[in-house]
Amino acid sequence: MNHSLRNFLILVFLLATQNAWSAAPDIARIKAAAEAGDRDAQYLYGTSIYLTKPDEKIAWIRKSAEQGHPLAQYELGEYHLRYRSGKQGLKNRRLAILWWSRSAMQGVAKAQARISNAYLSEATIPRNEVNAYIWMSLAVKSEPPFPLGNPNIYRERLKIIVPKISSASVTEAEAILRTFRIGDLKGHNPIEAELVFSQLALQGIIESNDEKVAAVNGTRIRREETRTFDLDTGPATFLCEAITSKSVGLRIVGTPFVRTLGN
């Protein structure tokens, strides 16, 4: 866990353990800072006992999450998880993983554990035993200091995962973990990329006058063209890098992530 996040967690714990009467006058200053756009204040205000309306609380948490606050991102994922069934169920499951992934990329252990579980039990992203082991292992390393977290909870969860996956997956994951650092991704989120690609469907290849055009999600795209798709996880722009008679290769613009749709 990075030092700034650790220090913020300690600050939250100290605020939470203050006498309620002495802390009360500070809420006005926190609210003013939140209204001025401070992401830490938005998170603290959104999670405070002074807000009782759920919609108001989540609105402040969302503002903070959209500015990159790691704990707000986790909480926003939890909010979407509560609505994982029903008409908007799939969209909310995708949004939960999206926000957990952004939080996990910033070192929040409970978000990393959520991502690990998603790789084993969620149909929203493809099952991946190696990634499940990697993210739970990262959660073990990212655990906050006592009294903000149970120092053994993710170690126990890792032990539960091992019998559920192959020995080859464990070996591969351990080899990756010897050198892997989240910072090596340079801000590129591979989990978010998987979510984005999972929402694309190749509907066919059209050939006319020696030119191939791919139909993806009801939109036509040619080689070297870009298209923006409105997905459950938000708008995403793709560059078409290649088209064959049976497949199309797409890159998420501004990232190293490429996927071939079709055979």
C-alpha cells in the first residue's frame, strides 16, 4: 500500500474514534471542502453519519470516486453490487467490477480481494485462475495496518482459493508475482480492458470492392478507423488494426490492450 493511502486510512480511523461532540463542528468545514471539489472531503462527507439519505451519500461518494479516490471507488463498487439482479443487473455487476478494479489498481486490499473473487465466480469477466491467485496475493501484501484491518483475513482467503484452482495456475501466478508490480502497468487497467472487450460482439464481415468492413455492436468499422461505443461501463474508443474474412482486431485507443473478435 502506498504511503499516501496508508496515511489517509489512519486519518479516517482517528476521525472515526473522536468524541462525536468534539467532531461535530468539523462537519461544516468538511462539507465546504467537499463542495469546493476536494475528493478526500467528498469521501468523508459522503460516508459521514450526518447524511442519512442514501442517494445523497452515494452522490458524494461518486464525485470522489470520479476524481480517483481509491476508497470511494471501492464503495461505489459495493453500491453497484447491491443492484446486481433485476433489469439492470448485468450493467451493475460490470460497474461494480469496474470501480473495484480502479480501487485495486491503487492498492486497496478489499478491492483486490473482490477482483480475485470475480475472476473465479463472476460470469461478467472470463474465469482466470492465475489472475484470481495474483489479486488475492496482492491483497495480502496491501492489507492496512491494525486496527484498520484483519492481518490474516486475506491470507485465509488465499488458502481457500488454492484447492479451487489447478497447481499449474498457482505455479504460473507465483512466477508472475516474483517480478510483478502494479506500477509496471503505468496506469493501464487490464481488468477494465477485459470488461470493455467482453461487451463487444462481431456480427459479421462485409466484403465489397476488395474492402472488408466489420460489423461490431451494430456499427461498421474499417481498418485504421476509430469508433466510439457506448457500453455499460461507459464510452470506449477503439482503433481497428486488422480485418480478415472471419475476424477483426481492435485496440482500445490510448492503451496497449488489443483483442481479436471472431475466429
